[in-house]
Amino acid sequence: MNGLTDRYQSWKDWYGKRSIAVYLVLLAVLLVIPGLYGKSYFMGVMCRIFMYSILAGALNIINGYSGQTCLGAAGFFCIGAYTEAILSTQAGWNFWLIIPVAGIITAAIGFLVALPTLKMSGIYLSIVTLGFSEIARLLALNWTGLTGGALGIKGIPVPRFFGLAIKNPKSYYYVFLAFAVLFLFISDRVIKSRIGRAWMSIRENQLAARSLGVDASAYKASNFMYGAFWIGIAGAVYAPYVRFIDSTYFTLDEGWNILSMVIIGGQGTLIGPVAGSLIVNFLTEVLRPVGQWRLVAYALLIIGMMWFRPQGLAGASASIVAGDRGLRKLAKLAARNRKEGGR
């Protein structure tokens, strides 16, 4: 066991020194994949992996970095998708202008959801966010004049880039890839900033964070808004990809699907939800012939992860679940926040 741990630590040290080079090589490979193997089915699977990387990653920002328990990802996804669909079909707005607007609207609604839940935690917060998700779906289903009701919104215009229509999975691959890379880059910078350190201090011990001068309520609200912002953007990018949306896209099952990716990949780490998205989408395609029985495979995988590696595949190294090494990192984190707070 010690030998395995040593090899893992050795690999992690090697990766830490060359992470930028690894990311650049990986990005280069992803950019040339459509030219090497651009079949529509494969491109469609890759588009879903990138999209769910954003969705699961944004949910992980809320659940994994501030310790809040949000089960309402499908609701925010619904708001972002319908915002894009309504503004593009009824107001004629440009896709690239709608994207940030959808994110801001979703973040604002995220703030309204966060306000009454700032003093809640655990099962109480989960129930509130779960209820919000169902409210968003039911509004989409019943607000016929705005959302089309059960008939949904059809004929959503495809985006254009320098006059070229982006209307097939091969070209849309680059749109999803660009937004996934943008999300990971910006989130990495935010998490490494004072804001991100404050989120993590709240996750580990809210009382200790308050004693260090962290305004827990303000940071929890900002965390919720940030995660909702990116989920809304993913929804806005998704709507013109499928060109038709209705309320059935945003059921509680979709919320659990996103949450399962976070759990499997690992909370409190950016790469975890990406790994979770890859695994769950791969299983979805492999197990498609067995229909709904694939949900049993997801459940067994989640149970196995909870038993053998509760922090997920990637894990959260700076967390209580990581043991003594994680606690040492937490102590350094608290000292760094205290030092900056005194400036």
C-alpha cells in the first residue's frame, strides 16, 4: 500500500511541475480530433461531455468549494436554456450577446434562491434547492405565452461565427470546447484567489472562517451566484444546439445526473467533474441498449465510490476527508487568509 501511495505521490509531483505543458498538449489533441475522426455520433458524444463538464463543474463550485448542498442544477440549466431560446426566437437577439445575458439572469435568480438559504445547511438547503428546480420546470411547462408550454420552443436559430452557421455537431464541438476551457480557466483563477480561499474555509469550518473575518453570508451568496452563472451559460449554449427545448429536458432526473458526475469525479477539484462527465457519458453510450437499467449501473458506481473513495476519483486534497495531509493544507489556508485579512 505504501508503495502505491509513493508512486501516486511521485506522479502527482511530476504532474504539478508540468501541468501547464500537459494542458496545452491535451488542448492541442482536442482541437485536432474533429479532423481525425469527425463522425456526427462521436462529435455529439464529445459535445455532451464538454457541456456536462461545465454543468457538473459549476455545481461542484457550489457543493465542493463552499460546502453548500445544491440539488437545483436542473432549474438553473432550464433558466439559461429558456433565456436563450426566448431572446433568440422572440426578440431576435444575437447568440453571442445572449450568452452573457443568460448567465447574468441565472446568477441573479441564484442570488434570490441563496438569500433565504444562507442560514440553512444539510438536508434543509437540499430541499429548498430541489423545490426551486421543480418550480422552474413547472413554470416552463405552464407559462404558455412565454415558454410555449408543453409544446416548447421550436426553430431556435443556430449561432453564426463570422457569417458561418454553426449547425452540426462537428462545428458545435468547438463551441462547447471553447466554453468548457473558458470555464475551467476562469474558475481556476477564482479558486486560487482570496474569494476561492474564503469559500474553502467556509466549507471546512464556517465558525473558524467567521473568526478569521470571513463574511460567510456574502461569500456563500457569491459562490451560489457564480455556480448558477455558469450553469445558465451551459443552458444557453445547449438550446441552439438541440434547436428545440421543452420542460422535459429539465426534470429532477437531469439534476441527479449532473450531481452523480460531481460525486463520481470528486468534489472540491476542477478536474473531478470533467472525469465524472467523461465516465457517466461513456456509460450512457455503452449501456444504451439496456435502457433505464443503466441507472442501476450509475447507482452501483456511486455506492462503490462512497465506499472505497468518498472524495471521488480526483478527490479534494485540501479537505478534511483527505486526512492529515489535508488538515495541514487547511491550516496553511487559514494562516494565509488571516495574513491577507490583516493588510
